[in-house]
Amino acid sequence: MAFLAGERLTAGRANRLQPRTYPIAIGTGTVPASSTNVDVSGATITLTTEAAGATFKAWAVWDFNSLGASAGSSTGRLVVDGANQLPLAVFRQDASADRGTHAQSYVGTLAAAGSHTFKLIASTSTNTECLGSNCSLVVEITEVA
């Protein structure tokens, strides 16, 4: 953040000089098998930025559990303000006893100031569930100007 000659350092600008980490959101419940882009209950963070162009870093974890013997793929994804983010967290089930805890990290920019919602979603195969109580989301915001 640049300061021009004669500008004053205000409390608001000083607060935006450091990143803010929001408390971890831990999921609840279960996303059942054969679901497509279902919210992981409880794994949502809503926050407010003061300036346009804030950047975010997010760390997400999904827990997938096999329920049957057939193979399939399940995915986890971060959604920011209704927009799906990449990359996916992918779980490939090959046996009835498969279990996987998968993590991804995300970086992006929030174009506008105001309220923003970060949430985890999961898409599960026919024989896989996503265990929300083992899913989590952490978001760090850095503002400018």
C-alpha cells in the first residue's frame, strides 16, 4: 500500500496493512452418496471487506468415505460469492474400504468491497459420502488502499 506525501495514516488504513485470518469453519452432517455440488453444512465463512481488490488465500479439507464396492470419483470445491473455484479436490474410490482426506489451497481477488461468502461443496459418486464433521475451511484476507 503506497502513501503519498501529505497523506495521513488512519486507523482504517493501518488495519488493512495486515492480513486477517477468519476462524476455521468446520462442517457438520454428511453429504450423501450420488450428490452434485451440495453445500458442506457449516463449512461457510461470510466476511466483509472494506476496499475493492482485496486478495484472499483459502485452505480447504474434505473427507470422503466409501460405502460400496464399485469404483467412482468424488470432488470437493471452494465456492466464493457463488462462483466455483479451481482446483478440485478429487477422491477416486477403487474399493469398498477406501477413505480419503483431501486438501486444496486457493488464491484470488475480490473485485468489490462488501460482504463475501466462502463455502465448501462436494459432489459424491454412487458409493461415496462426504463426512462434513471432518471438513474445514480457513480464509485469510489482505486488503489494499
